Amino acid sequence: MSNPVPTPEKKRRDFRNFFQSVGYAIEGFWAALKHEPSFREDLLFVAILTPLAVILPVNAVSTAVMIASLFLIVIAELLNSAVEWTIDDISLEKRPFAKRAKDMGSAAVFLAYINCIVVWGLILYSNWGRIATLQFLTWPPPFLP
């Protein structure tokens, strides 16, 4: 007969726990910003392309999808960095499964970039008639009196 497994303690679910979780998320963001050059590069990429997505003459859904595809890159990079740091914390010796896990994290970032390129390419292609004329850059915009 096996010993019964003790039940884990229930986590507290209140506003203090929520604010604590937000604090941990902010700490993780700053740690990635400080220690991960690829994360900083991805943020620069997002910072440059987000305003472009907003001013392009596409509908709101297309703008939201374009911005979401950018943030997917940042999310994938954060998860990849977490995997790499965890593996390096466990052991720095070369192990085939550790390499495989790191490669899979890198593949996730790569696929997020491919996704972004495809999304942006399809939206820009389908709206090229309005984008090529640069009418959205005229001042004052047509919706102002």
C-alpha cells in the first residue's frame, strides 16, 4: 500500500495576491530588459512598428492583429529566455536534452517572427492601394472640419 499524497496548500486569492503577482511580472520584465539583449532588440522592433501599425490606413481589426503579432514576438522571447535561464541555472554542462529545450525556445521566437511577417505582409498587400497613395499622411485629415 502506498502512502497518501498530502494535498497542497490552497493559494490565497485576494487583491494582495493579485498585486503581488503584478509585482513579480514587473520584476521579470525589468530583469529581461536588463539581462537579455535579444529582448531589448525585440522591444525596439515593437516600439518602431507599433506607431506604424496605428497610422496605416487599415481597419481597426487589422491594426489590432498587426500589434498582437508584434507582442507575440516579445512573449515568445520572454518564455525562451525563461527556459534558457532555468536550464543554465540547473547546470552549465552540455546536455542533449538541455540543447533541445533551448533550440525549441528559439524555434518559438523564430515562428513568432514568421507569423509577424506573414500577418503584416497580408494586411499590407490587401490594403496597398490606400497605402501606396500616402493619402493617410495628408494634413488635415479628412475627418477634421
